[in-house]
Amino acid sequence: MKRWLAVSLTTFAGLFVATSVGAASLNLTPGSGSHPVGQSWTVTVTVNAAGQAINASEGTIVWTTPTLSLKSISTSGSIFQFWAIQPSGSDATGRVIFSGGLPSPGYNGSGGTILRLTFQAKAVGTATVQLSGGKVLANDGQGTDVLTTQGKATYTITPATTTTPTTPSVPSRPTPLVTVTGFPNQAQWYAVDRGGVTYSRPAGLQGVSYIVDQQLSTTPPENVNHTTGTFDVTVPSDGLWYLHLRGKYESGWSSTVHYALRRDIAPPEPFALSLNQPRGTDDPAPQVLFTTTDAASGIAKYAATLDGGAAQDVSSPYTLNIRQAGAHEIVITAVDQAGNTREASLSFETTGYPAPIITSASSPLLLLDPLVVRGTASAGDTVTVYVNGQAIGQVIAGPADPSAAASGVTVTIPWVLTSDRLFRPGTYQVTASATSPDGRVSVLTNPVSIQVVGHALLVGGRPLLTISVVTPLLIFAISIFVAIVGVLFRTWWALWSMHRRVRYAEEELEALRSVSGHQGISREQLNHALQQIETDLDRTPPRSTTKRRPTKRTARS
């Protein structure tokens, strides 16, 4: 008997454990509701652990895309602290996939929030949101799936509420026409909290009664609280509010006009970016994953800016196109329906396309000699060589090998670049980069130093003197040579001038003597003439070497 009782208790305990192990459920809250076209509401995905510790869950949320539009996803307040699959999805797929967890001891409550989805009613009809493919794993060290129930929610989408004034039941009591500055379009969200109300004043209108609340069909009380035709209204908080207004006439009250005020001042919820690089840091197309929510108006769009470039609209996951290796920064801006923004940024590095290798560069490089740089690179790469950061030429490392690329094999090809560019004496740094056939650019190689020298004399094929030594000596020698030539020229010019003067005096003296012998000039007259010639010689510059004998011509005449 005791043995039978023990077996029975064991069996019962086993049944109890089996029942408790399979008691968890995934639920959607609220599970039903009615919403007009254009209205947004939040659906919360929760887990009921039924008193047992769980540490992970995953699943897929699907919805009817013709009637619903997903506006945002939020993990704010989630019981999960890490995500194997960050919740993401869109109307294009009609599904959101999630997989998250938390460390031991896990969670054992009945209404733990996993994530929140904000939907907007898009078309009249019946909308469903349903969980499928879910799992809830026990914190038992074995990952036992304890999920038994997956929730489903059904919503009725009704026609959009009209915002035009209701037709008055009594023709003598027309409903005032209402406009609100700050909220001019009733279907649009605005980042303001105040508006200026203007209402028409039909004949016989004594005043109006108005009230602001979040109910669609409220009727203001029968007491006049405004008479001048304009007043300011304050929208208390973010969300969809309504201004209800009706007019007072002597014969009674008009019907009520309901004016929608959509306020959203708060920016979207803070969020973080995660980077997915399946091929490692050299992957030129990493994916950026992101999601956030906006409690009031919902997310309108996301914009991405890479490395300070132009912004472009994107959705998660966003695939980058990295052409230049190195450090990068991606900034994702979430914009809600009212234009409020929230940014998240992520810095990362990519090694990018493999850089070429410089095996040698001619050094020391003599003046007027070409620079020759040799190296290796992947087949088909265009190698650009730089000297002190300035490109001096490009060379292609052989043709690309499609068969090798298809098999994932990298083929390296030697390359040689020769440049006739002249460099002044000094030390230079030579680097190179490679551009793949599909446009990816590698980082620069490590610099290789070269020395450029000049020479005046070669001994045994090696420079004896470099330009840095020859130049000062040459300038000094030329200066001495010019000075000596100048002194010699001035000395020769002085001697030549003196010779011309003596020659000129002799010619004049000979002429006087000839004239005095023929004309009978006295000695005193001759001495006087000679003195006058000496005086003229002191005052007159040297004449040309052409012989002239003016005195003789005068004498003959």
C-alpha cells in the first residue's frame, strides 16, 4: 500500500511539474477595441510566466496590413535586458520579429512587458494582430520551452470622424464655424500646446460654450463662457484632444462642433544603434539596426547621416555602403508625425579593402633620376602612389581574375610605378592605396622614406658632392670670378682711355707743327695753342678710334 501511494504521489508530482512547466503564455494588450481611420493606439506584448522563472522569449507578431499601419516599436520598460534579435519590422513584411532575454534568476511574474507596438488605423474593416512561432524558455539551465498560449487581438476600424460642424437641427440656430491657429489641420500633429480659436458669429448669437477633453462626442454645458469671437485654448498634454463648442441663441442652443487638436511636443523615445557585420570589420556593407517609438503621434520616418554627409530617409535594417576604410560615424534621426526629432549615433571602424604593399622605392634618389616604386596588390586593383600625401601616379596591378574572385581566392600581382617628377633634395614619405574594380578604397600603406640628393661629381658611380654642398661653394666662386673680371675690365678701360688721349694729343701736335711750318706761326703762338690743346684734352671725353684730322683740313682750307 505504501509503495502504491509513493508511486501515485510520484506520478502526480510528475504530472504537476509537467503542467507547471507548460503554463507560460504570450499576450497582446488590449485584446480588442474600436478605432476610427487615422487614430493611433499602442499594443503591448506581455508574458505570463505563471510563477515559474523564465529567462528568454522569441516570436513573430503579424498584422493585417490593409487595415493597420505600424508606426513605431518600443522596448522601453521591457523586462528583457538584451536582444539576440532587436525587434524590427515594417508594413512591407507585415511582421515584427523579436528575441530577447535577461540574466538569472529571470522573471516569474504574470504581466511582464516585452515590447510595445504603435499602430494606426488605415482602412475600414476588421484588423487582427497575432503572435506566432513563439517560445518562452525556462530558467532551468536547459532552455525548456514552457509556452502554451499565444495571444491574438481583434480591432474594429470605423470610418474617420468628421470634423465639419454638425447640421443644426433648428435653422434659426446655426452652429458657429471654428478655426484654430496652431492646429490648422485637424488630421495633422503639431508640436505646440496652445492655439488661437476663432469662431463665426451668426445673427442672434449671444455667446458660446466650449470645453476641451479627449472624448469625441462631448457636449459642452449650457452656460456661456465666451462672447467676443476669439479666445486662446491650451492643450493639456500630448495626445489627441477635442475642442467642443456650441452657440447660445435666444431660442436655445445650436448643435456642437468637435474640432480635433493633435498635440505632440515630446521627441521620440531614446534609442540605440547596433551594427551587424557578418563578414567582419572588412565588410563594406554592414547593417545598422535601430527602432524607437513615439507615444503620441508615432514615428514618421528615420533619416541617416554617414560621416557628416547628406541625410537620406532609411528604414531598419539599413545597409551601409562603405567605400573608404577607417573610422566612421553613423547618425540616425527619428522624426515623429509632429516633426520632433531624436538622434542616436554609433562610431565604428572598418578595415575595408586590403591595402597594397610597397616592397621598394629607389633611394637615395639622385637629381634628374626617375623615382621607381615597386609593390604588390590584388589582381585588378588600381594602385595610387603618393609622395608626402600628393598623388604622383597610378598603375593597375594586372587584370582582375573573375574565377579567383568567385572562389574567394585573393591573387596578388606585382606592380611598378615610374615617375619623372623632379624633387628637391630632402627626405620624403612614399605611401600607396588600392581601389578595387568595384570602387572600394583601401587605407594608405605604412610610409616608406626616401632620400633625394643632387651631385656635382660622380666617383665610381656614387655622388661625391651633393647639391647641398656644391651650391654655396659655387656661388662663392662665381662671386670672386665676377669681382676679378670687373677689376680687370675697369683697369683695361682706364688704360685704353689714356692711350686714346695720348694718341689724340700727338695727332693735334703734328697738325699744329705742319700748319706752323707753312703759315709762319711764331713760337709763342704755337706754345699758346699747345696749352689750349692740353686744356681741351682734360675736358673732352675720349673719342672713337676713327682717325680725324680736323686741324689739317682747316689748314688746307
